[in-house]
Amino acid sequence: MRLIKRILKYLIIILTPPLLYLIISLVLTHIPVNNIKNDHNKPHTIYLSSNGVHLDIIIQKDDLISAVLKDQIYNTKTQYFSFGWGDKSFYIETPNWADLTITNGFKALFLESPTLLHVTRYSSIQNDWIELKVDKKQLKKINEYIYKTFQLDSDQKKVLLPGLGYYINDDFYEAKGSYSCFKTCNSWVNSGLKKSNIKACLWTPYDFGVLNMHQ
């Protein structure tokens, strides 16, 4: 009997933190901020995309401020830039979900770690992108948020990691901040929307809360 009680005690100790995290994160995910009506007459458009887990922000090239566009690799066919933020080791070691291991998943979630910005270039709008209409001030703020995430070298240039892109249309750059279960790739996107006065979640580590608010 004592053994069973001891086992139950340890199970409670082990399971309580993740359960609390799940409950609190789901509650905060469903609390909207900047609950402003999406005015379709706003002159600019940005987009959100998700691979089912990870959110990116997409902005048309002509709507990027020069500071964001500077040092980027692109050609005349490039019309849109997608920006995603995440754990450096996870990005590099997990190009596909089949490459996911317990070790790199645990390190990304529970150990503060260096981060990268993943920049992908597109020639046209993709069918699964979600459209967000924004005004000039909101567009400027989201641009500034992205720019401030880039880690700059001593010459104030973005730090490209050559040869680490998954395909021919993407690259990785050193980024500011540490990744953890409290600051995920999706909370980075959500924070950018919040700071830009665009409808977002109070806080979320997930992609679905932000997507649902704009569908």
C-alpha cells in the first residue's frame, strides 16, 4: 500500500506541471487581444501560414522596409518573404518531422537555446496562406518586429548561415532570443501581431489559436 501511495505521489508531481501548462496555455490561447474588426478596406496585406505545427509571417517584397530586405538573398522572381523563428538545433537537425527525436525535442522545449530566423522566398501566393488586412502603421510595426529579431554582426549586417536552407528558396539567419516552451515559434508570431496592434491571442505556444482568429 505504501508503495502504491508513493508511486501515485511521484506521478502527481511529474504530471502536474505539464497539465497546468496545457490548461493555462489553452485558456490564454482563447483570450483575444487587439480585438479589432478586420477591415477589408485596409490598403496592405500580410499572410500567415502553418505546416500544421509551426507558424510563419509572410509579407510582400514591396511591403518590406529596407532594413528587413537588406542582406537578403533573392532574385527578380521573388515576390514574397516568409519569416519563421525557432530553436537553432531543432531547425538544423529536424528538416522533416521524421527527423524528430526525443533529445532535440526536449532540448528545444525545456532548455533555453540559440535561435534562427528561417526566411523563405516565394514567387506567388500559396493556396493555404491566410490573409490579414493591415494599415500602414501596423505594417511598419510588424516589419520592425521582424527586423529587431535578426542578430546583426559588428558591421550591422544580418548573419547568414550559408548552405543550411532546406531548398533553393530558403535560408537561415542568426536570431535574437532563446527558445523554450514559454517562447515558441508560434508565440513569436503571436507577439509580433500583438505588438503591431493586430488581433492575436493573449499568449499561445500553438498555431491554431492565431489561425482561428483570422479565418
